Amino acid sequence: MIAYDTISPGDELPELVTDEISRTTLALYAGASGDHNPIHIDIDFAKSAGMDDVFAHGMLSMAYLGRLLTGWVPQSAIKDFEVKFTSITQVNSKIICSGKVEEKFERDGKKILKLSVDAKDENGNIKIIGCAEIEFD
Amino acid sequence: MLNEADIGKKFPQVVADVEKGRLRFFAKAIGETDPIYTDEEAAKAAGYTSLPIPPTFIFCLKMDVPRPFENYENVGAPLEKILHGKQKFQYYKSVVAGDTLTFDSYIADIYHKKAGAMGFLVEQTKVTNQHSEHVADMISTLVVRQ
């Protein structure tokens, strides 16, 4: 467990770099998540919807950001986790997840950290931006 | 085409069990290697009564129905037109394997941008467990190309 007292605004979380998102990754995520939207796994459907190819589930990248958080604090400390999906993630991308402590304060006797998080591909294109609130007893 | 008259509309309730096998499959799919998500002994040593669910997995169980996208189709947001715009979770209590979750969702807002070319549907979901404890809230914003 990270010690609250040693954390300062501006501190960065250890970066998380994923494996390449292959078509197999998308098939496994579709099955495991229950999100069977064919736009992510069926190229024929994707083309009929005007896309060149299937693309990754936004929630897969949000799950990677979840790993970034739970790799840093116990999951039970995460109280709020919010993201905006800013662009589509292509097949064969790697996702790089980053986070930074933006604020540190106390509220109702609880010690709170506010984090900013984002997920980029290996070319630096932002896929997701968001924030999270962590609470220590 | 989304219609503002659907604001407030409730979607059918979903009830889903949290299963260990499914959690292990999800951990594999997202590359999660922390043993607390796959090994019950490790989870117990970390203070959980069984495998905890990863932060975003709670979103997945709501789709455990035969036609999960039907609700959106019924309000003018067909599958081939929708993109996930935003997602928010607020967590109040831990959820572990063996729990049964109930999802109550409604349309919190509908609005348009770009002279009506883009529609936005905001769905709010309250999640409760088998003890009627409020464990989480989820807010999803879908973007609909119209």
C-alpha cells in the first residue's frame, strides 16, 4: 500500500504498457466482458457500418487504466473513476497508461487523492482521458 | 433518431451473478496478473472474502442478457450508429465472486450537438447486491451518429 503521507501533487504513477491489442485480444475481451458488439470482432459488420476495420472496445482501454490504478492502490480505495473516450483504438496498438496526482486533501476525516489518468497509443495519440478519486482511511 | 421525450425512461432490470470462472477469464482478457483477481487464497490474504471484481467489470455484467443493445435500439440508437463517449463509476462497497448484482438503469439525459448530427444518450445505473446494499453507480454517455 502506498503511504498517503509520502505522496505529493505532481507525483506520477508507474506507467503501464500493454501488449499489442491483437484480434485475439478483442475476441477474448468480447467473450469475457459480454460486449459482443460485432463492430469490435467482425470486419464485415465494421465495413457495413462505414469503418475500414474493427477497432478496440473503449472499455478494454478503460480496463487497462483500471489495472494502472489497482497496481498502485488497493482496489477498495478507488471511489470514483471517470473517463472520456477521445478516439478509436486501432488493432495492433499498444496502450500506454499514465496517471498523476493532481490534488491531495482531507474531507470528512478521509484522506483523498485526485488523479488524472490517460491512455495513449505508442504514437502518442490520446485514446482516453479521465480522473479518479482515491480515499485513504 | 434520439428523442428528448425518452428522458426518464427506465430500462428493464438486469440481475447477474458474479462468477469466479468469468472473473478469471476477464483477468486474462485484460492482461491482469495480480493473483488476487484469479486465486481465491490470494484474494482472502488481501482481505476479500472471494475474488474481487476489477474496477470496470461491473459494467460488463449488465450486458448478461440475450440482447444487451436492444434498449438502445428501442430509443433510436442502433448498434452501428453508437460509440461510447464517456464512462463514470462511483464505488461504495466491494463486490466479490458469489455476489448477485441488480442493475436498475434509466435515461438520465438526451441532447444533440452539431445541428442535430450528433445525439447523446446518458444512461444512469444503480447497482445493488443481494443484501440490497447500494454498491456502485455507473453513468454511460453514448454518442449516436444520426
